[in-house]
Amino acid sequence: MTRAFHAPGRVNLIGEHTDYSGGLVLPAAIDRGLTLTGDAADRIALESDRYPGAVKLSPDGAGGAGQHWGRYVAAVAAELDALGRPAVGFAGALSSDLPDGAGLSSSAALEVVVATALCAVADFPLGPPDLAAACQRAEHRAVGVPSGIMDQAASVLGRADAAVLLDCGTLEHRLVGLPPSLALLVVDSAVQRRLEGSGYAQRRTELEVGLAALGGRRPVDVAPVEAGALGGAAGLDDVPLRRLRHVVAENRRVEEVEMALTGPQGADLEALGRLFAESHASLRDDFEVSTPELDLLVDLAVGAGAAAARMTGGGFGGSVVALVLAEAATEIGGQVVAAYARRSGRSATAYACRASEGAREFA
Ligand code: GLA
């Protein structure tokens, strides 16, 4: 019997670089992702229309992981083995309509689709937070990037027409309905992003210095004005102070964006525009993870009529996300791509996305 499993990519609406200090994030799973078809087998044997080479491993992940994508598969199998998953393999094929390196979490979707399939064929039930956490550990194991849990959690917990407000400290979460009048426009800057070799780990280390000044409190429990006062005589150096200042303010913005999306009068576009702009400026100036291309795309999106726009994901390349009126999404996307080509000489790609269901087995 052939079975089919799907795991979506994600776009983060707001709450950037807040997950690994136990903060708030507001991602949505999108209507693009990875699909794995196949069935239980003695070994893990996968091929793909997207990634080169075949992956052949034992069910616990041992063996030659081979190609880059094989490392993720092997790491997921090893993490599930450590949790006691019975040694059942999976033979099948992976297809994808999610771009790689665009900041839409293709590696998290790969981990989650493999984990979902491996758990299903072994009748090994794992609750969504545990599955997401196993996949996050697999990311660390595979490529050594100390990423947070947002991407994997979004791919697992996403729901149609909603974003997921996740407290990364407790893994409590709730859905935040997205107004049907708004589309999520993602524009990929065509500057390939890989967190391996980027400043991601360095940002984390710099933030740790700032966090130590909080005396054990989570940044989510600190007022922005208090964080701002930790410099100068209070002794925190400029870089950790700015990293901390971003995280503290960004957590607040997540809550404010939830309010702006769900107010009694419908979405408050003005507030969304301001909050996205503040987030982008803070990521550019205080956290220093934006690029000139992402800054340009944000300006172009707002100039073309987006209600709100900011960089999304880890930064250092990747994509921006814009909230646009659904009927204008194609038009705005086209205008941004054309103007970006004129200004930067690069060809961006625009994707109008819908918030979609998280990882699942197709019936
Ligand atoms: C990457 C990481 C996430 C998160 C974002 C920044 O996507 O994988 O865990 O830290 O960057 O918000």
C-alpha cells in the first residue's frame, strides 16, 4: 500500500530571533511543502525529484547519509530511535514545491515529513510538540546550527487560514485567525540563505551575554524600557545590549500583532504596518541580520501598496513577508519583482501564500 505524507514550509509573520530565548513567535504554515510517498520497508531508501542522489540507511539512521539531504534524514531517524521508535524503514520518493534557501524552512519541512512518515509506519505515536522537538534536535545533529523550535513547530502545528502564536519557552500555543481579505506575499530576494556559516550562531552567543543580565528572567517578562536601561552605568556592552533590546521589543510586537489581526473592527492595517516596520528596523539595526536586498524589498513592497512588510526568517538573505489585500497580491508581487530587478539586477520570486494545515498523512 502506498502512503503519502506532507509537511509544509512556513513563513513567520513576526517574532524573529525570539524562539531560542524562550520567546513568542507567530508563524504560519504555507501551502507549499514536501510530500513523501512510499511505504514501510526493511531499510530507509529515499529518492527525490528535488535533491540529488539516493538515501539508504538503516531504520535507526545508521549508514551512509551521503548527500546533503541525507544528513537530515539520518538525523531524524537517529533522534526517533533515541525516543524508542521501533526499527521500521520506509522506501519512497520525496517531491517538493518549496524553494530551498528562501527562508521558508525547507529543511524543517524535510525533517518533519520524514519524522511523520517514520512514526506512522512504525505505529509510534508522538505528540506534535515532541515531534517538533525531535526534528529541532535533528537539525542540530545534521548541520550543527543551534536553531530554535519555531520552524519545526510551525510545520507541525499550522492550520488553514491561521497563524500559530507559540510560546517557545512553554510550547503553549494558540491559533490566530488571519483575515480572509489579506494574503501573505513572500518575496525571495534570490540571495541564498543558509544558516550554516552565517552569523546565526554568533547572534545567539551575543544574545546570551545580554540574557545573563536579566538574572534568570525570560526576555518575555522584561519591559522594553528596562532592557534599554541595562547599558551605560548598568554595564552591558553595546552589542549584547542591542541584541537583547531587539528580542525584548520583538516579543511585545508579537502580542500587538495578534491584537491588530483580531480586533473587533477587523484587521488594523495601520498598526500592522507600523509593527512590521519596527520589527524590520530592529532586525536591521539592533540584531543586524538584514541585508541591503531585504531592506530594498521591504521598501518596494510598501511602496507598491503592501499594508505591512518585513524580512522573515533568520535573515542573511532569504525572503521578506508582506501583508497585502488578497485581490492585489499578484499585482503587488509583480511590481516588486520588476522594481527589484531594475534596482538590484537580481531576479526575485514572489509567492502569494495561504496559511495551511500542518504535517499530515493524506487519506
Ligand atoms: C531560523 C531558525 C529559527 C528562528 C529564525 C529566526 O529560521 O531556524 O529557529 O530562530 O531563524 O526567527
